[in-house]
Amino acid sequence: MKIRLEGAALLALCAFVLHRIHMLVHVPPLHQASAAELALGLVAVLSGVAGAAFVLVGPALFRPYAWPPPDGD
């Protein structure tokens, strides 16, 4: 359950960062993306992907598994 809550927190962070990016990009005059805007974009993507994985998969994401799988012989 803790992993899913962390995922929800990451998705909330992603939503906040996307809102900030939207506000920064639409400020007149039109301009090229700054380093801060690009860094915010990176944070949005990483937190969105990680948050979605944490929420959808949950604790099974960190479960150990054998690789390669054992043969059925």
C-alpha cells in the first residue's frame, strides 16, 4: 500500500509541475524554452512515469524474480 501512496504523490507532483510549465510557457512574449523549463519537463516526465508504475503495479514492481526463468524439465 505504501508504494501505491508514493505513486499517487509522484502523480500529484507531476500534475503540479505540468501546471507550472503551462504557466511559464504561456507568459508573453513568446520565447524559447529556458533551462528551467526543460528541467521542469524532465521532472514531469520522470515523476509521471514512475508514479504511474507505482500506482498500477504496486509492490510487485520490486518483487525478486529468477532470470532466466527455470526450465520446466
